[in-house]
Amino acid sequence: MSAMGEEATRGQEQRRALAADFFNRVWELLEQPRRTREQDDEMLHGAHASRALWAGVGTLADFDLPFAFEALARANAVAGERTLP
């Protein structure tokens, strides 16, 4: 594999890991019975970040992207409608 190919693969792996980290943190926050406003903000921003990262990951995106949209929908539902800072 060329150096550019290895760099692209490494970038995809980093993006996938970051998307998963955001996704997992969103679910941790969703499972809390009570959250602060700051935690709601973190949850909403994390859900958006996860979805955006999964969208550019490649072959796994077809599988993981719907879960990212589900997390985004749930985060918005539990946080209620409001404007993010």
C-alpha cells in the first residue's frame, strides 16, 4: 500500500474510533435519569459529531449511520427543543 493509502486508512480508523467514542458517550448520557443543561449540550453536540463522523467512514457507514441517526433523534427528544450554544 502506498504512503497515501496508509495515511487514508489511518485517517479512516481514527475517524471511526472518534465516531464510536462520541456515540458511546451520547448513550451514557441518554441512560442517566437526570442530566444538567451542560450534559444535555454535550449529548446533543456529541450526537451531531458522531453522525457527521460516521457519514464519512466508508464501508461501515452503511451499517453505523442509522444508529447515529437514532442517537441523534433520541438525544433531541430527551433534551427537548431548544437552541444549542
